Amino acid sequence: MRTACRSESLATSDDLHALFEPRAVAVIGASRHGTKLGAVMARSLAGFPGGCLLVNSRNPDPAAGVYPSLREAVAETGQTVDLVVLCVPAAASAAVLADASDAGARAAVACAGGFSEIGDGGAAHERALADVVASTGVRLLGPNTSGFVAPAHGLTASFVPAAAEVPSGSVGVVAASGGVNHALAFALANAGTGVSVAAGIGTGIDVTAADVVEYLATDPATTAIALHVETVPDGPRLLAAVRAASAVKPVVALVVGRSDVADFARSHTGALATSWRTTRAALRQAGAVIVDDDRELVDAVTALTHTRLEPSADPGVGLVTAQAGPGLLLADRLRADGVRLPELAESTRARIAEVLPPLTYQRNPVDTGRPDGSLATVLRAVADDPAIDVVASYTLSEPDTLDLTSVAQDAGLPGDVPAVLTIGGLVDETDAVRAQLHKIGVPALTNPAAAANAVRALVADARACHRAAAPTRSPAMVPSVPEGPLDEARAKAYLATLGVRTPESRVCTSLTQACAALTDIGGPVAVKLLDATVTHKTEVGGVHLGIRTEPELADAVRALARTGAPRYLVEAMAPPGFELVVGARRDPVFGPVVLVGLGGTTAEALADVAIRVAPVSHAEAAAMPGDLAGSALLDGWRGGPVLDRDAFADVVTTLGDALVAYPELDEIEINPLRVTDAGLLALDAVITRTQEGT
């Protein structure tokens, strides 16, 4: 069963039909012989049904079908060439593209390297090529790409010969790298799932991943999109494309850069919100299913191209296994991934008990033992259970005793409840069964890990659709930030205007004032350096805690004086609790984002964080702590305080709204935000402005 998340109009990217569905193509820099790029590309495109013209200004041979210019080739043949493939050096690319546009070409693929990646000289060639694109309106894929394939159109615009063997299918591939593009296309072919279009973006002078995602969103031949991301030139544009696409078909994203660790920034928030984490979080928020590697991506789109669950906050999975051991592997992985396997209803178990021996486990997972004709009955019973949204199964290949395709059909699969079937065995046997199952619309995998990947993707997509159905929220009006440097005291005063609670405190410039503050507040107090240029006060001896008496206070003030502090804060010690870091920062790619993680000194060490693009809805903000590995600590762990998620969401949404409202703000960080029995307390705060707002 296929569903759309919600009804949403799609703004199609500037016409990419000339690129992926051309009437005729031409190779410029072509050759009929040799191993050079132009010769390989000419062979790849020789079988294109619309016709392929060959152009080589240096070695024309019209009698052999090699023309000196595209204009002459068009005049001679009368063909309308929409797409040209440039197999010429970087220095010649701009002029060749301009000539091709004059001859009527509307799209191009630039395969060559030698542009900005090699330095200033190459950057000049890149600017010249971009200028031609801007002045002519030609859509350009590349440079630095191995091209694309569109099997349904018989189009192999790739210099990788085997790409022509990739079968037509319904997965659209959008990859930053041409090599990854081909690797994914081959992996999908090997998984029994072909591609509609598989495009390598390369440098992305013109056509970007967002453009191709928009095209695939409206392409009737594409039912799922596989997205590989390395860098993001325009974060808001990519998120808009993914959000619109995922409304009508699933998007699965693999983001590169997990181990790209930059120098620590000025604050914990800047250090934790790396581009890898932020990109994954932003794409997930936009509706994409996020995966960790290429194998998981292939398994995910293999399932999602055949079926999609109804939107649900927490879908239930029913697991039926014909062999207990592999079933345990599958169940273990699903539960570890946070996938729910609810206990089956008593009525369901009664139906199962009629056909299975009493010693088999029948609550969920259901262990059938060695399968027989009863397997279809069990699958149907599990699918009919009211708590089950998708059925997953594992069986070994036994062609003499079990026809899994017939079993699926006898069980009414696919039906109202989607299913993922897994068959283990030798490739020759399992490939044939898998192809039969795919033909009837049931995704089929060949091992427990792959099945877990597929089910996890279906569940993640259903959850994303459920989130997408929630009402959107516009940023609220928030007070502006005071002018001038913002030390901790001024930062906390601003937080107070936002409704964020802070401990009672006094700003002091002398021991006399500090003693008066101690008397007014009562002990114990913290005494802290006030200096807007110092964001990590503990590292310079700028924090003294638990001060109860005037002698202790005098010692603390003298210690701060030795650091050169002219002002300091005397503040009431907060009650015990658990600490979070909460922040909003201006990401260079995606703009304002909000972050929550484990606070205090553990923030950098554990990097256990949740990130969202602002503005964020109240519900989404309240759900962020659930993303943390340490989320159990926030729910009264060993008698500790329980996080008020509504109050927490108020803090997060307000910080995000402030950055959305005021472009001069670069970051607001509360670290720590203490969770106490009396509520949330901001114990420290840092606010910084952008360079323009300084």
C-alpha cells in the first residue's frame, strides 16, 4: 500500500526534462575510436533511441558521422538536440557550451575536471562556464561528474560502460559523487531494484541535488528517492525540496562526514553542531529517512519503493519467523533501533494457536518452526492484529516445500497492512524468489540485517509523515537584544525578558557590595567572573562555588581580582538536578538551528545532542530530549527530577525565535540549563553577535 504524507503542491525545478528526457543527444569532443572520454561516452550513447550526434572540431569526419560543430550536425541531420555531453578540457568548456546553446541545446553534462578544485586558474574556467549557464539558461550537470543514467529512456550519459546494464526501476538516485551514484545504481540492480534516474551532481555549478530531488518528486516513474550528501550549497533550498518530495514519496538520505571533527568553536554549541550532525538532523526534520551507510540506504529504498506505511507516531511491527535464530537477530536489531514489537491480541494468538504447535512462541515475534502450509494463515492473522502496522518475516529457501510468493498471495499480501519478507539461501534461489515478490509489490530481502534496515526505514518514514501532519508554527515576537557587550549578567537579564528563569543574583565591583549581596541572597552562593570575552570561565579560575561566609567570599573575590576581573556576579546556588545544554546558533548552511544535549562538562565529551532547524514547533522541541542516548536521566532517574517537557519546549522555541527575528545574533547558549524539582534554571548563558552585528 502506497500513501502520501499529505497533500502539498510541488514547485518543479526549472525544466530538467531536457536533461533527463532529451529528444536527441550529442557528444562534443567525441571520437569513434580509443579509450578517451569522448570515445567512451560516444559508445555509451550510441544506442540512445532518440539518436546521438558526434561532434569534434579538431578531427571532423562527416562521412563517418563526426561533425565539426553541433550547428552543422543539426543542419545536416535535422535532429533536435536537447542534451549535449561535453568531453572537452575545462579551458574550452565555456565556449563549447555557448556554441551548443546557439545550436539549440537546452541541457548539458560537463564531465571534465580542472575547475575550482585545482586553484585560481581552474576557478576562472568555472566562472566562465557559470556565466554561460546564467546568460543562456542551459541546465548544466557537473562538472566533475561521471554523468547519469535514465534506463527507462534508454539513456546512458556515463563513461562507465556497465552503467548501461542497470535495469529500469522506480528508485531515483541523487548523489554528490559520480562514483557513489554508480555504486548505488549497481547495488540497487543487485538488490533486484532498478533505477528511474541516477545522477551524480559533481561540482554542481548549476544543477544541484535540490533540483534533481524536485524533478524526481514529480516524475511518475519514481516512487522513492535515494539521496547522497557531501556538501550543501543552499541549505534552505535543499530542505524545501526534500520537504515537498517527502510529502508524496519517501526520501532516504545518507550524509557523509561523521568523522569530520573541526577545532572546537567558542562555545559548546558551536563545537557540537558539526555539519554532519546538523545536516542529518535538518534532513530528518524535513521528512527524510536518515541512514548510516550505503547498504542501509539500498535496503531502505528497496522497501520504500514498494510500500509506505500510514503516518503514525509509533508503528507496531509484527514479526513472523520460520527459524528462531535469525528471527532473534531481526527482533534484537529492531528493538535496539527503537522499533515497537507489540504483544499480539489474545484473539490473534487464538487464531495462530489453531495452526501452530503449542511449544512455539506466539506473542510477537511468532516462531512457526519449520514452515508449512500454515505460514500464510499465520501471516494473515498477524497482519489483522489491530496493533500491527507492518508484518516482517524470515524464512530459509526450501523450494521443494515452500513457495514464498504463493504464501504471500494466499496471505493477501500486499494488502491493507504492508509486509517485508526475507528469504535466506543461495543467490540463485533467493534472487528468483525476490524478483517474484517484487513483481507482486512485496519488498523482499535476503538476510536479517537487511530486513531490519528495511523495516526501520518504513517505521522512520511513517513517523516523519506523522510529524509533517502537525500544524506549522510561525516564529513568535521576542524582545531585541541590548546593545553592547553581553557578559553573563547581561545575557541572563535578556533571558529573563524571554521568560527563562535564572537564579537570584547581584552584580558587584567590590568586596563590600559582594558581602551585601551574600546577606541579601543568603548562602550558599556562586561567585563568577563577569567578562563578555571569556566564555569558559571555569578554565581561567573564574568560578567559585558554595560560598557561605564572608571570609570564604573574600578569598573568592581576591582570586577573581588576580584574573583581572573588574566585575563579578554573586548568585544563589541552584538546587540539585540534572544538567542540559540548550542553544540556538546561526549555522552557515541552514541558518538558525536549536540544539539540546547533555550539559555541563559532559557536553563535549559525549556529543549526545539533538538538533532542529528553527523555527521549531512546540511539539518538535518537546520531543528533542527523546533523541538523546541519555534521555532516561531526564525522567526521574533514581529519584532525580523529571524534565517538564512543555517548559523545556518553551525555552527551545523562544531561543530559536530570537535568532530568526534578529539576524545580528549569532548564538545564544544556556549551559547548563539545570533540571530541578522546582523547574528549569539557566545557570550560565553566552550570547554572541555576528561580525556584522558586532
